[in-house]
Amino acid sequence: IYCLEMADAAELLFLESVLRNGDGTSDSFAAALNLIRKYQGIERTMARAEGFTRAARRIVAEFPVSPIQRALLALTEAVVGRDH
């Protein structure tokens, strides 16, 4: 979404074509990934996810200490800490 907001007209046409037509060739994927990287889409998405994670931790921290609370806290760590 960040890429779609920042792309120029030609990039936007390319991305819309890939998204609408489901063009899954490795060349199209590589070109789309390059655009995502160009506009820091991954970094911006991770930053937003980390913000949601911080908010979730604050809420879960208010729960009584228990195995369930610890599991929920661990889950928030796993979500943003995973590689894929």
C-alpha cells in the first residue's frame, strides 16, 4: 500500500497490472519487490507492526500475571520477530 501511495504514474500502472492480472512471473515479482524496497514498504510496514505490538503489550501487561498473559506477551514478540 505504501508503494501504491508513492509510485509515479508508470510504476503505478505496472503495479496495478501485476495485482489485477496476477502476473506471477519471477521478473514481475522482482520488479514489484524493487519498487517496494524503493519506497521502504517493508521498513514502514514493520514499524507500523511494531507500534501495534507495543500497544498490545501495554494492554496485555494489565492482565493478571498468569501463563496465559505470558503466552500473549510471547506471541507479540514472535509476530514482529519472525523472518517470514
